[in-house]
Amino acid sequence: MSAQPDHAPLTPYAPAPGAPAELLAQLRADKRAETWVPAFEREWSAVLEESRRTFSLAGLYEVVQDWQGRIAHAPAVDAFVASGYDDSDAVDLAELRRRRR
């Protein structure tokens, strides 16, 4: 009998060391830069301070992932908004994620 697990554990996503700087450059180049850059900088500063206190990188990774997702999905969101579909019954997924924590 082996003490080895019968499945491979999932490795957590770890962005490249330069990912935050690259992300900030992309945000600055986006048409939403006026609102997105300050929002990213606030989130990044807060999570960086938390990371220093807790010695955990998880929050840093999460902020990078969230903003990478926003940039990646922005064209689809723009297309949806331009289409005129009614989204008044939409659910805020970020709020749902906060409730689960």
C-alpha cells in the first residue's frame, strides 16, 4: 500500500512577478483608465499592506486575477451594454463572493 495520494493536488495560480506592473500598464492604456487605475491602486495598496501583516500572498494573487479578468472581459461587457439588453435583474457576483467568505 502506498501513502501517496491517488490524485494530483491543484496548484494555486501564481501570477508572474511582473504581473502587477503589466496589469497597471494595461489599465492605463484602457479607455476606463480614469476610474480603473485609481481603483486598482487602492485595492493593490490595501492588499499589499494586508500581505505584509499576514505574510500571505493569496490576496495579492486574487487582486491580480480579478483585474486580469476585468480587462479580459471588458470587450464582452461593452458589446452587451451596446446591445441594449436589459440587465436590471442581474446579480452582483462580487457581492456573492464576499458573502461566502
